[in-house]
Amino acid sequence: MKSNLQINNKKDNKKIELNKIQKIALLSQLLLIFAIIVSFIMSRYVIELTLLMNTYLVILAFVMAYTNYTIYKRKSISIIYLILGAVILVDILLGIFG
């Protein structure tokens, strides 16, 4: 009989094979997080850059929804990211046109 530790170790050693699009999505997720941090710091001094930061947040939410859906197979979290991205996008559009 195998112990729980051995079964868990086999799960942890499982490799996930990524295609090129998934690798690009993960890289863009990293770059977007860096861009959000930089634009957040800069928006403290230049107020107009908050629109840029919010745009980065929308793109990041959609990219995170894609990576959670395809790579990590977390469909429920993907829906939350899609809703979050849509809410921020509506807020941006209402700020521009409203």
C-alpha cells in the first residue's frame, strides 16, 4: 500500500507541456504585472496615467483568464477574471465617454 506522501510526490513531479501561445501568455502576464507596477508609481505624479494603468489591468485580467483556462484548468477562476476585466473595461469606457 502506498502512502499519501508518495502519491502526492508523483503529482508534484508532473510536468506541464506548454505550446508557444501559452508560453507567450505567461510571459505577457509577467510583463503586464511589471508595467502595472511602473504605471501605478508614475500615476501618483501624473494623474492621466491612471487610464493607462486601468487598461493594463483589463489586458492582464483577460490574459490571466486565458492562462487559468488553458494551462491550469481552473474554469471557475477564469470566469471571475473575465468578469473583473469586463467591469474595469466598462469603468474605463464610462470614464471616457460618460
